[in-house]
Amino acid sequence: MRLLHFADLHLDTPFHGVGPRHARTRRAALRTTLRRIVALAREQRVDALLCGGDLYEHERFSPDTAAFLRDAFEEAAVPVHLAPGRHDRYGPRSPYRQVAWSSNVHVFAEDHLVAETLADGVTLWGAAHRGAAEGDGFLEDFAVDREGVHLALFHGSELTGLAVQEGGRTPHAAFTADQVERAGLHHAFLGHFHVPRDAERHTYPGNPDPLTFGEGGPRGAVLHTVHDDGRVDRVRYDVAASRVHDVAVELDGVADADRVRERVAAAVADLEGVVRVTLGGEVGPDADLRPGDLTRCAPHLEALGVRLGSVRPAVDFAALAGESTVRGRFVRDVRADGRLDDDTRRRVLVTGLRALDGRTAELAVL
């Protein structure tokens, strides 16, 4: 049996911080990604397409998205099983209840695992999130009640991966890896963690299209071949319609804004899609760093964002402290202030020196 598994697409997510036009482009890309997943299901002639939740975001769902999902899954022409998650939970006003799904679509609607037969001797157990917060995980006190190969589809936090996946946040519908085996399940197809993970008895596919910067790993859709003894082989497919990059640009030795633009342009020249640049290094004291002015360095990109990282002005404060001037007295006083940490002291010094030079327009850049 061949099953195609994905999760955490998050249709209609707002993409805060990138501007309205670009946010619309990114949301359109999420739809393209789902079309690619559906096309892959047809191409690979899978026996079923599985979604482990967070297919869309309930608070922002529109009638247009409902029509899009209905048509997309009908075009899959294979059985589609959907397990509502945290952001697309099943409820009275849920699109899962309101959409007139085609006959090949099945939505798990119960808040506990219920059985669906995929083939003779193969059972898929699925469950839905029905509230904003969940208590025990779906595997708590659960055990299969029949013979054969048993698979599960749900949205939740596997506890051994919580620190890596969610930075120590409160777990959501938590379970442990050994609960999968103890329940009599051969494999669990999951959603919720955005970092891909292939464990012996469970799989997180990761979000199939980038939702933020810094996402890495072979995420996408996972083709599972389920053997007669319940073993699962996996092949990952890149189905993303978006390309999102994080790039660090070091500015050591740069003395003016033109050189900054040149370095940023060179760093992103071979990239496509959306790029976020983080500036670092020591720059000349007169370099005018305005991140907003650098976003036009690469017109070939869909969008370029620039932020200041560990940028430090290359200023000889010791030499300035030796001056018999107001500037020298200022530097001496700040350097002697024991209440300041090193980073704050440097910022105060640079800001004050620019103010003394009458360069008030540059103060906000710091």
C-alpha cells in the first residue's frame, strides 16, 4: 500500500511583517503547493492521500478557500483522509462541516481515534481536534481492537522532540514514541511539528511550503510504502512553490553605503524567491546603514528584507578619549560608567558621537 502524507500547510496564514502585496503572493504559493501535492498523489498512483492537520487557519478561512479545497481534493481522484489539527479544529462552524466534499474525502470528526478501513487487513485510526486546547493525547488509554496492520493519523506533540521542535513550549495533544507501539499501531502519520522527522514508528512531514525564515531540512510530502508486516518505507518529495533564504552578510572593512549595497547584492545574486539578509561585522564609523534602503539591491527577487545583526562601528574610542575636547570628555565619561554593559556602552558612544557631529538623522539606525 502506498500513502502520500502531508501536514501543516496553513492556508490563509497572514505572513505578518512582509507587506500586503508579498503576503498575498505567499498565500497564493501555498495553494500552488497543495496542487503539487495532489498532482504527486495522482502521478504516484497512491492508495490514499493523508493530511495530519493545520491544512488551513480557521480564523482566516474564506469561502474562496473552501471552494479551492473542495475542487483540489476532488481532482486527487484517490481517497483523501483529513485529521483536523490545532488551527483547523473541527467544530460547529468548521469548514470541515460546511464544505460539500466529494465522495472520496473523509474527515475524522471525533476527539478520539476511530477506525477507517483502507484495505483488507489495513486500518487507519484518525482523530480530530475539536477545541482550542486539548488535554490528554490521542494515544492515552488507546489500544487497537482487531487484527491486521494498524496506522494512525492525527495532530500532536511527540514529547522527546518537543525541545527541538517547539523550543520548550507547552505540548499539544502530547504522546510519547513508545505509546505508538504499546497501542498496537505500526506507524503514526502526524502533523504539528514543522521540523521534519522520521522515527521508527512515526513521521512528521514538516510544513510543505516555507512559513518563516530559517526553516531547513527535506520537508514536503512523504510517500510511504506500507508492507504487509506493517513496516514503512519513506521517500520525501519537495513540493514547495516558494523559495525562502536566510543569508548573513559580513561588512568588515566596509566604509560607506555603496560598498554595503555591493556586498548585499553579491550575496543574493544567485538566489531566487524571498531572502532575508542579516548584516554583521565592523564597519567604518561614517557608513550610513539604513536597512530599508537596501531592499532595492536585488530586483530579481520576489522580496528582500534586511536587518541589522551584530554590526559594530570601527571606532578607536581610546584615541578619542585622549582628546581635550567635549567629544573626548564624553567618551571618557561613558567608558567610566560602570552601570553600562559592553553593548550598551558602545551604542551610547556611537549615538552620542554622531549627535555631537550633528548627524541626528542617523541616530535611529543604531
